[in-house]
Amino acid sequence: MRTLAALSLLALPASRAMAQAAVASDLWRVAQGTLVVPAALSDDGAAPLWTPAVPLAPDQRFRFGIEAIHAPGEIGVAGGIAAFAVRAKGVGVFTFTYGRLGIGGVGYTETSPELVGAAIAIYNQTASIGLTRSFSPALTGGIALRYLSGQLAFAQREQFGFDVGAQYAGIPHLRIGVATRFFDPTFSSSGDAASYSAGAEFRTGSFDAGGARGTLALRYGVTAAPDEGAQHLFSAGIALGTALTLDLGTAREAIASDTVWRTLLGIGIGMGRYVVRIGRDGGVNGFGATYRFGLTAVFK
């Protein structure tokens, strides 16, 4: 299955701008599919990959996050993300990210399913540096310069992007955000790798939940990309202090002329300055689930 899918991508006309941009960006959609919080509102360790607006609490000076992505054998995508957020007094929060996703075990075959020769190189990777500033207690904005590259057999692509994002929490219990990802300010063919996200979260006040202080959250997010239908995310969650979070959601997206729904699950377990997170995208059409495993560490 992976071999056929990869070779079908190779058959795309190399002159098409969208096909070229896909070489450097498409695999990141697999990783984003595991997010149960809208990308524009991401606030965990790997958040700088999804939005340049990465708020840190006033008493936090450093945050580190690593994540591993693993898709089922039919898709075969695997890789990881590392991100840092460091507070610089009087300047803001500097962010640094690196991520790489690839597909293994894809190659040419003849009369049997065994590969003939070396495997085909298929990967996307990105690195970025960003700056986040708080313009008021309610408004946080950020910018990020990103380098993006990828390879699909003999097709290679390198490009830069300049992203912006903002989060606003000036309305009681409500947080909203917007962000771009892999945006090309020159509006060249690289623009087909970009996506645009917005999200909103309503969170209740705290209440007693069996001895712990709990809150409930409702979220909506939308992501759009050139020449594609919008993807919609709906999720709800409960947080028991900083010890446990549980989120459930669903995502709706258009693929060609079909509309598909995916189920989402997110779990966070806090232990002091560390938080372990697990995300699961239920997948579509029997391809199986994609998993995200992450560790966030916060230092004050």
C-alpha cells in the first residue's frame, strides 16, 4: 500500500506548483491530525511548530518539549519534534523547533512484494526560530522564520516561510487564536505549502471534582490550505488541576469529493514540572490510528 501511494505521488507533474510544495510539507498534515486542541491555540511543549504565539506563564522561564509521531503500517509515517521556549527578560520568549517525518520501507518492486534495490527516500523536515511577546495581559503575538525541506525519491524541495500568530484571552473564560504555518511572504509557488488556522476555547471556572479542582473546556478549530477544503475540529475536555487532562474530539475534512470524519483522543498526565501527553487520531477508511507521544518539561 505504501509503495503504491508513494509512486502515485511521483507521477504528479513536476511543473505543478502544488505538487512541488507538497514534497516539503504534506507529511506534517499527519502530525497535525493528532492534535485535539486547535493548532492556533497550542500551548504544550511542541506548540512552537503549530503557532508562533507561544505564551509562557509569568513565572516560567524555560519550556522544552519532545514528541514522537507514529502512523500505522499502511501509511508508515514516523518521526519526531523537539521544541524550546526561553524567556529573555525585556524582550519576550524565543522559540526554537526542529521536526522530521518520513516514510520507510517504500521502494520499487517487480513480480513480488520484495523491494528491488535501495528504499526510496521520503521525508519532510522543518527548523524554525521565533519570538513571542505579550502586548497586554490578554494579548500575545508571535513571529517565526521557518526553513522547510523534503524529498520524494528524485524530487527535492527547500523553501523558507515567515509565520505570524496571536492569542487573545481578554474575554472571561474565552481564548481565541489565529496562526499561519509555512506562509511564503513572496507569494511564489511555495505558497501552496501554507496553511491558515483559527480556534476558540471556552473554559469554565473551577469546580470540585472529587477533591481536585476541575475545569471543562469546549473547543472549535478550523484549518484551511490552498486548493483544499477547510478542516474543522470539535473537541471537549476536562482538566483535574495539573495532574490529569482528558480530551475527546472529532475532525471533519473534505478529501476530493468526499467528506470524512475522524475521532480524536488526548490524554495528559502531570508529574511536577513534567507532563506526558498522548494523542490519537482514529484515522479513516480502515487505515488505523496515528499516535503522538510527547513529554513537556517546564522550569521556573
